[in-house]
Amino acid sequence: RAPVDLVFQSIGGTEATNRSFGFDLATLAEARDAALSLNRGTVGNNVMYFETGQGSSLSADAHHGVDQQTCEARAYAVARKFEPLLVNTVVGFIGPEYLYDGKEITRAGLEDH
């Protein structure tokens, strides 16, 4: 057993997006429970660190016709269930592939703020 203080995972706003990342909500729950079972206490019970970003569901072809902002809001709902220490949005990481121009990237950053 390795000591774990914080479990990291990129997350999306649809089940299909998360499956494309190689996990489902049960896997996240298992990871959280495993981290909590170590009783390291360095970050209290907030042992999860998530990364999100508008465009992940689109790039995974897992958006089901839903717009990027709604998918991003749903990703935050996924995160909230697991009481994370940190949720980091990375609009600039995948955004340039799926957002039209700098103005849309700026808008996405403001929407996610």
C-alpha cells in the first residue's frame, strides 16, 4: 500500500465522457474510500482532486448533442458528490481544439469561473 493524500482524475459531464477516461462513478467512490481508509488526515476528508474543461465531452464524442457549458456544469456536479479538495478547470488545454477563437476561449473561462 502506497500512502495517498490526494486522488486525481479528469472528469466530464456525461457517463460516456467518464468511460472514455477509463472510469465510472463507482470507480471514483472506490478510490475515495481507499484514500480515506488510510487515515492520513493531511487534507481531512477532502481527498479528491478533479480536473475539468469545456470540450472534453465533445472531443470524446460523448456530449449527446448537449452544449459544452452544460456538460461542464454537469462535471462540477460529479465533483461535488465526492467532496473534493480542488476542482481545476483547464479551458485552455482542450479549448483551442473545440472553441472557435480567443473570444470563445475567454467566454468559456468566464463561464467556468
